[in-house]
Amino acid sequence: DDVVDIESLTMLLLEYLGVEYPEVLKQRYKIEINAGDDGKILLENIGRKRGMLLSDGEINTERAAITVLDEYRSGKLG
């Protein structure tokens, strides 16, 4: 976590999972995945769906990234 930016790492993971295992993401996060969605779009969709919003209405992508990585590492995702 200290070597690579956590959001960038999560975006790469989501891009991979979105291509190879889209059903896993759809079931876990209840999001739609379209062809061509990159990791940033998927991360923002997850953050929005989970209600991870900042006071100004922006999506807290850092919090979403931490959540996705924690779920992946604990075996809840893939």
C-alpha cells in the first residue's frame, strides 16, 4: 500500500475483474458494467452505489478503493 497509489492499484484490479469476471463485480456491488468501462469508472460506480460521497457530492474514491482492496484481500471478492 505504501509503494503504489491505492486508487491506481484498485483501478487496475477493477479493470481486470471487469474484463475477466464481470459477473463477480455485478453481484458484489450491484453495478452495471459496460464494454469499455475502465477502472476509474468502475471505482466511481462502486463508490456511488455504496454511498461514499464527500460533503460536496463528489465520490470518495479513496474510501471506495480501500473497501474494494480489503474485500479482495479477505476473499469476499474473487
